[in-house]
Amino acid sequence: MDSQPLYRKLADHYLGAIKAGSLAQGERMPSVRSMMRLHGVSLSTALQTCRQLESAGWIEARPRSGYFVRGPERVALPPPDEPDLLQPPDPAQYVGVHARVSEFIAQGRRHPVRVNLSGARAAPELYPAEPLRAASVRALRRHPEMLVRATPAGGNALFRSVLAKRAIAAGMVLSPDEVTVTHGCIEALNLALRAVSQPGDTIAVESPTFYGLLQILESLGLRALEIPTSASTGISLEALELAIQTYGNIKAAVVVPHFQNPLACLMPDAHKQRLVQLCARHAIALIEDDTYSELAEGDVPLTALKAWDHGGNVIHCASLHKTLAPGMRLGWMTAGRWQAKVAMLKYAQTRDNEEWSQIAAAEFMASSAYDRHLRRLRTALRRQRARMAQAIAAYFPLGTRLTMPDGGMTLWLELPHKLPAAQVFDAALAQGILVAPGLMFSNSNRFDHFLRINCGLPYSDDVDRAIRYLGRVVADLSIRAAKAA
């Protein structure tokens, strides 16, 4: 007679499915209630089954999301050093990064590139090309007149309604009329900054920050005040408050609360709430770039900064560029007390976006297919981040440090011995490998020994060879640095 407890039998059953690949790494396990229904067992038995698999290391629990088949062990590389929060911020300065960034971009375009690790987007095959094509054809068939009529002010009504409805999950309560459709998040940030500042004004930014933001600030004649930012919690509230007290003329702060570019940090909710309150208390506009939030692990949406905004002081900017379709260049924003000004700036600057892509995107996003796509995209990115991190740990020399975020599509890598990333960039480009050196992400030189690595590409032999080569370059530089010391 088989005396094995029922929960162990069930655990063995699911373990077999995991080993056979029926339940893939990163895939959600059946819920406890589903197990009860499928196998006719009690709640206690279903819970014991999951705990047995969890204790053996085969599955992991994620808060408010359930159990998932466990991925590979976390790579044993330390994270980058935290910034020195006791050091006062550098004086606000006109941004001078544009020429440097432009030169790196131009070099990448002049050379043939075999493996591009410099971006922050997924491979084309990870986006729903066929469903979007079909939706686009249906949209044109149903609304052929949209190609020859003026676009509605603010954007297509259905698209704005879908965006407003999905924003509820992030803690925002918006009317569709409060949504302005933009040409990606870059235009939304441009409009937000133009609405709240004038040339010569000071804007607080994270340090490091997305080089595209630095380019925008420079083009608008604004001064950048870089605020130390943690790779684990985001912008330092203490340093920001000190900067407010020191300078007293900061017009706005621009932050990426979820999987910040390039650090990939995730701001805790308590931190978000304090940030919103701090900016409101000092009448500083808070501009939120929320491009990456839907790439978070699990199905529980992250809460936007805008959720804590009770006076219209937060301008929320977002994009579908990373999550749905890079080729559509669809973004959106809601501007709080600057809504009317943003609408007029949008009209003066670019007029309204064309409708075709908005209608196609609205149809897809209103269906369950969009959430299924997001789950597949997150799973693929999780695997690719883990595989990339494993390769970096295997191929790079001791002293290398690395972020390991729970979402997004980039890794922030600190080179040992403060080696110059520009030299790694040059050596890699000569071999057709493109990376993003850290000095692109700051107006200072404090990040010139960092690299941002894109994990949006499926891990292939070409990618593996590229990471192996980068590791050799860094190892050779380390040896030279040691000899010169």
C-alpha cells in the first residue's frame, strides 16, 4: 500500500511537468484554487504541495502574484556601489552632453554593427506584429475616411478611453479627455518641460539619467541639477531636499520610478509618496516618465506617482514604444494643472498624431490579447536578463558589479578598477559590437566606468560571443591597470 502523502504525490506530478518542460522556467504555476478543483484536494493539501516544491527550490512565490517555476539562481555578482548622499549636488549647469552623445551615436552608425547591445528595447520578434497588422487592416477597412480627415484634438477617442481605463490599475483616475496622445514619451517630456519652465531654469534630474532627457534639456536651454540616485530605491529624497534648500529655484524634477534608465531601479511605494509630497510642498512640478512599468515581474501593476497626486502637480508621461510596438511611436501624457497649456503646446509644436495606429492599438489593447502579450514579453525578458547576467559573471573579471532588476530590459554594469568604458566602447565597435558607455548618462564624468547592456535580444551564439569578447577586453584593461599601478 502506498503510504506517500497526497501532497507529495502532487508535488512529484508537477515536478515531472517542470522537468519535462511542460511548465517552463518563469511560467506561472496553477493557483492553489485551481489545484483544489483539478485534483479534488483540500486547501491544506494544495498549499503543502506548493510549499514542498518551493522548499526544494523548484518554484518561487511572488507577492500577490502566486507561484512561478523558478528561474536560474541569482548571479553572484555584487551590485554597483550606492551613491554618496552626504556630498552636496554639483551646481546646476547648462547641459553640455549633446555633442558627446551625438558622437557616440554617430560612431555606431558609421560602423557596421553585428550585435547591438546599446539600446533599451526588445527584438522585433517579441512584439505582436501579426495581430497589430490585422488590427491595422480592420481599422482602415472600417474607417477609410480617417486618411483624409483631420485628426481629433488630443487623439482618437477610443484610444484615449483605453489608456484611461488601463491607468486605473496603476492607481490613476483619469477622464479620457485628460489624456493627450503624443509621438512617444520623448515628445511628452518635451511638452511637459516646455509647460513648466523657461530657458535658463533649473531642472532636477536623476544621476545617472537617460541621455535622451539630457538632450531635451539642452535643446530647451535648461540647466540640469543631477541628484544622486540609488540602484535599489531611485532618486535620493534627502539629496533632492538638500538641493531644494540650497538652490531654491528648481522648477521641476524628472524621474523614472519604475526600472529607471539606466540603473533599472524600482522606487518603493513609500518613497514615491514622499517624493510627490516633497515636490508639492515646494511647488516643484514632478514629471514622471513611466515607460517601463508594464515590464515588471508578476501581474500586479505598479503604482504610478500620479496616484498620490491630489493637486495636479504630477505630469505623467508614458509610451507603448517598449511594450507594444516601437514602430508606432505612440506615447501619451496627462498634465494635471498644466493640461490646457500642454494641449496648446502640442497644437503649436506638432499638431495631433495620425489616427490609424491609435485605432489599431486601441483594438488590440482593449482585448485580453494585450495582457497575454505582456506576460510573454516579461517571461522572455526575464530569461534573457538571467542568461545575460550569467554570461557576464562567467566572462568578466573579478571586481565587476551588476544590477539584477526584477523587470525591464537592461543591466547596469560597473567595470572593475574604474576602467574607462569609452575604451571598451571603441574596442567593441571595432568588432561590430555596440554598447552604451556610462558617460552618456550624465553631464559629469562620474559614470565613465559603467556600461548599460541591453537584454532585449534573445540570447544567441552571436550575443554570447559578443559578451565573451567584452569580458576579454575588460580583463586586458584590468591587467594593464594593475601593471601601471
